[in-house]
Amino acid sequence: MTSNSPSEKRLEELREQAWKDGVVPGKGVDVAGGPIPRQPGYYGQPVVKPPVWTWEIPFYFFIGGAGGMSAVIASAAFTFHHVDLARAAMWLAAAGSILSPILLIMDLGRPRLFINMLRVFKPQSAMSMGVWILVMFITCVVPGLIALELHALQVFTGPMDQLLRIAASFLIFGSAIFGMLLATYTGVLIGATAIPAWFLHRVLLPIHFGTAGLGSAAALLELLGHRIAALNALGYYAAAVESALLIWLSVDKHGAADRAIHEHASGWLIRIGEILTGPLALVLRLFSLVPFAAISFLIGALVSRFGWIAVGKVSGSDPESVFAAEHY
Amino acid sequence: MIGEGIQSTNQRKHSYVQDRVEVGFFTDPSVCIGCKACEVACKEWNQVPDDGFTWSGNSYDNTGHLGASTWRHVMFLEQDRQKGNQITGPMGLTEAEDPFRWVFLSDVCKHCEEAGCLEACPTGSIVRTEVGSVLVQNDVCNGCGYCVVSCPFGVIDRRPEPLPDAGGAFKCTFCYDRQKSGLVPACAKVCPTESIVFGRLDDLRARGAERVQQLQQSGYNDAQLYDPTETSVRGIHAFFLILGEPEAYGLPPKPQIPTIYLKSAWTSAFATAIASLIAALAAFAFFS
């Protein structure tokens, strides 16, 4: 009765009138928590289920992306006779190929049954394709690294060394093929789902994940001391693409359907990630602050992966997001 | 069917699994009384664990939504709309219209014609049965969680710790174990008003269309079937009659199977992969 809210005032009027006349005609007031809820959908309950994935998955996106694209750099470096750089890149790729399955298995609800992933080959499931891409990546990277190291350290001589060199070049090329797919398929993985903010950006996501992977691989190699013009050029390329994607994201809005990208904490993660990988990395490189540009890009690439999973959780829990996505 | 006693498809033994006949559920809220017997029967028969209890404050619905440990869910809608040709107005004292209706609908896995969860499953744990239902094989599922984000209806979910069988994905099994023995799914068997009808899919579709017509003639102007046959889901085997719009029931008006997004996403992925390889080769060719 002390409240001055309109509904409380109306309630007071109704009480007075009821006291005087015994009957109150017309509508009453909607009380908060009253019988007819004003939430979207069914009591605001999610229409689709938000992802159950925890920190391992965005971290895997980062590790797999950087590892996969390291193999691409290794292949290019090996082709142009930068053997030391190719070795460093293959070590990175191998580290990524070992860490990736560990992270993936850790995230499973039943890690001991992970081997069931290898029962089927299913082109219509991006998860199944991803598993096989990862298997092929490991199959190429680990022997590829061994062959490359044996060749580089001149362990054997004569025809055996020739054979190792040929084997290494084939395996490194194979690693590059499966590595570049490993870095990009993750965009398909979350793009081809029922989560509106993800599927509305299914074309952008593989570009973002792949390019972030390439930039991260170049940045890691630069931080390991390989300060060469070719890696700097790749750094420019990745930062430029990421800057373009930042503009794309801010133009290609879908209202309530993908508001998780522009609002909430998830929106901030996306924004911070895109700025660190895009404009900031670009500017730092222009001022020749290469290590800072590399660090900025790496942090941005990691943050934006966490951002995209957070976007999925927010968008998947928002019934209005699903209803609004119909119109696109 | 109602009035057929033990000859009703909800009660009599059948051989649909052996005969490989497509079966389904038709759920009709116009006769549902909100008793939740379907929820209880489902939990008991399938030994679905207790996943906690909280007062939601949302009408009489304290179940919330379908999930790993909720395979039938009775929704309680309170709407300021007329139900059929009911007499409205506040207790009949004045002429003012103040319509109100209470609608109950038992939600369940839709067993889609094109099922998102089935296509997404990377272990082959989710299969299509002889009767056209979608079944998760619990002993094969490793809990990757990809079906969870691939279901356009938000039905399947991963069961959290510390519940029994935690880590796997669960949803309605269409009582496949009962059906193999010629029994009717538990929820349909116990439904006291035959709001849930189990039977041959073609029979049910005809029955659903007939029921909509009947209701519309009796003043339920907003009665319609919810069976998205014109989207990429291409129809559902557990379909519903709804009063009003699907959004109010938390049902997506145009559900799509996520595999339709694969083509554009993979094209983008391949293009990015090739572009990255060319960029790397070009960088080493021109800058070293």
C-alpha cells in the first residue's frame, strides 16, 4: 500500500470500489508472477538446448586451429627450403595433434567410450568428419615429423636419406591438407547446428576459425624466434582478414536471432577477440611491434573461441532467438 | 480409440515391430486433463532417475522442459483467450469480456522424419528403428554432446553427474523395448483420456485431421495440427494438435534439420583452407 507503482494504485482503487459497490466491473491488474505470464514462448523456457560443452572445446578449437595451420606453414616452408622453420612448425603441429584428442576426450560424457567415434564414417555429421580429419592429421604429422628430423639431422646417408626426404615431403604435404581442414571444419561443426546465432553465421565461422588458426601458427613461430618476412606477411594477412570479419559481423546483424553476438558477456568476448586479432594486431605490426602483434593475435584467437561457445549457450537458451531466426 | 475399450490401439497387443509398420503418437490437448500419468509411467517403466524437484511458479508445471531425465512433459498454458465456445466474462456478473483458458499438452520427442540428432551422431549410437522411431543406444553413446545442439526441438540432452548412467545422451525411446514385445508405449497405455494416442502413423494422421475439423466446428477456431511436413524436418512421428500458435508451447514454427546448413558451411571451410595454403605458399615465394 505504500508502493506508488501504477498496478498497486489500480489495486487500491479496485479495493475501494469493491468495498463501496460490492462488484468491480472491467479488468483487474496483471501482477508480477500472476497467472498469465508475459515471457516469450513457454514460460521463457529454451526452445533448443544450449551446448553442454565446457572449456575443453573452445581450447581445442584454438589448439587444433594453430596446430593444423602450423602444418600448412611447415609445408610451404619445406617447399621453399626453410628446413629449420619447417621443423619448428612440424613440432608445433605434432604438439597440437597430441593435445587435440586429449582435450576432445576430456570433454566427452563418457571418455572411456571415445573409440566408438571410429565405428562409423558419416559425411553428414561434421563431428564424425572432424574425428576422421584429426585421425588422418595425426597419422601424417607424427611420422612426418620423425622423417623430417631424421633427414635434417642427417642420421642416414645416401639413398636412405633421399627416401626419408621424399617421405617427409609427402607426409608434410598430407599434414598440411588435413591440418587446413582441421582448422576450418570446427566452423562447420558449430555452424551446422540448431543454434540460431551459430547457423546464421555458418559461412563466417570457418573463415574466422581457419584464419585465426593460420595467424596463431604464424604468431607462435614468430614468438619462437623465427622472425622472417614470410611469417610477418602471413601475420598481416590474418589480421587483415580478421579486421574484415569484424566489419562483416557488425554489418550482418539478425536482430533478436543473433543478439548473443552483440549483447551480453558473450558479445564482449566476441568483440574483444575480434579487436585483438584484427585491428590491434594489424596496427602493432604496422609499427613493427611484431612480438606484441603476435601476443595480441594469440590472446584474441583464444578469447574469440570461448566467445563463440558462450554465444551458443546464450543463443540456445533464448527462445526469442529461435523464433526470430525463422525470418532468415 | 475412445469407446473401443480393450480394442483401442492404446490397449491391444500389436506386432508393429515385426511387421515393420510406421507408428506414432498423436497428442491432443483438447482432451488432456493434466494428470501427468504419462510422465510418471514413463519414468517408472524406463527407470529414468529423479533429477530434482523445484517449484517453478509456472502454473502446475514443475517439470520444466524435456531433457535427459524427462521424456514426457505435461505443459500447462494459462492464456487470456477463449477455449471453444465457453462462456466468458468475470463470473458472469458483467458484460465485460475476460476470457481465460487452461491448456494442457504432453510434450515428447518428435521422432522426426529427418532427425537432426540421428544425422549428427558420430558414433552411430542413434538409429532408426523398424517402426520409424529414433532410438539412442545407451551402451554405444560416448556423450560427445553433438546431438544436443543438432535437435531443432531441444529434446535430447546429456545427463549430468551424479545421476545414474551420467554422461550419455538420453531421450524418449518410444518404449522400443515394450513395442518389441507387442506392448503399447507406457505413456499412451496409462493416458486416462486417450489424449495420447498410439497407433499406425497413417491412421493417426487421418484421425488428427478429423479431430481438428471437429474442434473447429465446435468453436475452437485456433485448433491446428503441429506437424512441420513442409520444412526440412519433413514431418514428425509424434505430432500434436495445438490450440493457438506453436510458439506458446515452446515449439519452433519452422524447425529445420541442421544438415541443410552443411553445404554452405563446408564450401566456406574448403575455400578458407585453400586460401590459407595459397597465402602460406605466396608468403614464402615472395617474402624470402
